[in-house]
Amino acid sequence: MYKDKILLEVNKQLKEIPDQQKNKVKNLLNLKQDELLDEIQKKVFNYFWEEADEITGLIKDRKSKDSYASIAATGFGLTVIPAAVNRGWLEEKKGFNRILSTLRAIDQIVDGKNGFYYHFVDSSNGNRSRQCELSSIDTALLLAGALFAGQYYKNTEIEELADKLYRKANWSWMLNSGETLCMGWTPEQGFEEARWDHFDEGLLAYILGIGAPHYTLSTNSWHQIKRPVKNNRIYLPSEPLFIYLYPQVWVDFRNKKDDYVNYWENTKKAVYYNYSFCKKKKNQYKTYSKDIWGLSACDGPDGYHAYGAVEGNHDGTIAPYAALSSLPYEPKLSFNFIRTALDIYGPLIWGKYGFVSGFNLDKGWFSKDYIGIDQGTLFLMIENYRSSLIWKYFMRNNYIKKAMKKIGFRKQKEKDNDPN
């Protein structure tokens, strides 16, 4: 009875949506595969272009009117904009100038310390917001975007500024006399106790730190990361999908292995596990089905949460970007999600900037918001699936080449895919 009431409420919400909006979704479903991806990416690109300060280029954390800027979202934007230029969706001069303005603002006005930046800042002046922390991972996401832009616009002021920002990051300081990076620091409390000492998106920060020309991290820090193995895969117990995806927005792990695993194959396994978990639970949760899947950090009925494919860490909330960002790993499953989700829920989950942050049929809830880091992951992983553009440019960077070599990455050997 309870579930029936939910379905009735969803149908009521669909009926209240104007026909013009419904027709837009119907038109999407009639598009061929590449055309559909074009439309999805164009919508997401608009987020990074429109939800940014026109002077500083700093990009909002989310679409909400009163949102502050996120340095991580800005890092994603520094990658999205050149990719949009490359596809001909943005005039090259406009894209170049926006990237240049952003890097100048980060260099000159954005609050930070020792080359690390505050998680959230005022988009107009770069001042710290909400007494937030200097964030090591958000700074890493920012620097990855800057290095990509520098490589794309090689031999320009953009490359010079990206190099300058990267060199400023004092990775040794962020160790705080330990063997692994601290997650953050505040002037009020000093270094946070939490460290990037477990397998997750922190891999990106270590690659950047190990490749850095100054304040370089020892490769020992890479080996201090805990890598538990379950189901023939290195994993994070809470199982949110984004932790596997974020580093691979930029780092091309295909056909490579370190002393532990082929991280590309490891993520492929994680994606399929996430899908299988939702499919297995489809009789318990109305939202999940054989085509509707994707458990990751997103907005939920009770606020933002890092949902994952494990008991006790999910409630029926789906993050569309998780399934879409998995295109390089499981294209069939991702395309099935796109078309099925649009066909069933249509304009309840598709709006101004494409797919919304999350939805939960079991609770009759559909997000109205968009989150910058999710949007960026979605756009860039689709682009990697289509052209490998981000991987191609980022992996040309000499700092990244140096880091991969120092860590000990080697070409994948046949039958050498599993964790040790």
C-alpha cells in the first residue's frame, strides 16, 4: 500500500509538468547514441560556464542561488572548458580567456596557505567561506584541472600559471610529520586528525605530490595506503562509486599496474558490483531495477550523503552521474540507465543542466539541484569514453610521467590483473 501511494505521487508529479518540458525529454530518447551524449555534455558544460563568476571564473559548488564557490568544482571546470572548446561548443578565445582569468584569480586572490586552498570560497573575491578547511583533496582536484589546462594550452600564460600553482603546493607540510597526507587544516584547530591513509580518491593527491618538483612526497606515502581486498578487488568498505572514479577523470590507468593492482580493472569490477548490488535489491527498493543503478555521494531525501553499495549505506537514492560516469567501464549498462531513466522519470530528473543530483522513488523524492563535482565527473568521463581527450593531455605532463615512473607503474602483463 505504501509503495502504491509513492507511485501515485510520482505519476501526479509527472502530470503537473508542462507538455513542452516532457517533449524535450521525448526528443532526447529519439536521438542516436552520439547525439544523445552531445546533448548531455552540452547541458553540463552550461553549468560550468553559467554558474561561475564572470570575473574570477570561480565555479559554484552547486546551482543553489546562495552557493559559494568550490575549488574542486573549479578544478573540474578548468578541464571541462577546454574539452568544450575542442568539441566546438565554445569559441576558443572565450574559453582561453575564462581559463586564464580563473588561474590568475587563484594565484592572486583566493585564500590559501602553503599552496593549498580552502574548500569553499566567495566566488567574487576568493575569501574563505563557512570557516571551512584547507582541503588537500580539493586542492588536488583543482591542480589536476590546472595541469590539464596547461597541457592543452601549452606554451601560453595558462601553462605558466598552472605550473606556478602546482609548484607552490607544499605536500611535505600537509604530511604534518606523518607518512600520509592530512585531509585538511584550519587556522582555528590546525591539522585534522583524519588522513588519506586508505584506498579512495586520495590516490590523485599522492600522484600529484610524488611528481611535484618541490616539497615532493616520498613514494613511501603511496605504499602506506591501506588497500583491503574483497571479491578479488581493492575497495573502500562504504563502497561509494565516486572514490574509484575521481582519480581516473585525469589519470589514465588503462593497461598499467603498480605493485598492487591494475586500477582500471579494479574500477571496472567496482562499477559492475555497484550495478549488481542495485539489481539484487530491486525487489526491496522501488528505485532500483536491472537498469536503474548508481550508488554514490549525492543529495538525498535527508541531505547530502556518500551512499554506497553496502548494507547500512543506501536507502533507495540513485545518483545519475554515477551510472553515466561509468561509461568507459560498462558502456552498455550506462546507456541502459540513460534511456530507461529518461523514459520512466523524464523531466523529474532532467532539467536545466541535465540530470539532477539524485532521486529516490521509495520516498517520492527528486532533487532540484546540481552539484559541480558530480557534473564535472559526468562530463569528463563521457568525454574520456568518446575521445580519451583528458587522459591524452594529462598523461603528457612531465610531472605526471615522473610520478607514474617513480611509483613503479608498468605496462599490464597478461593474466596480471588481480590484487596481490
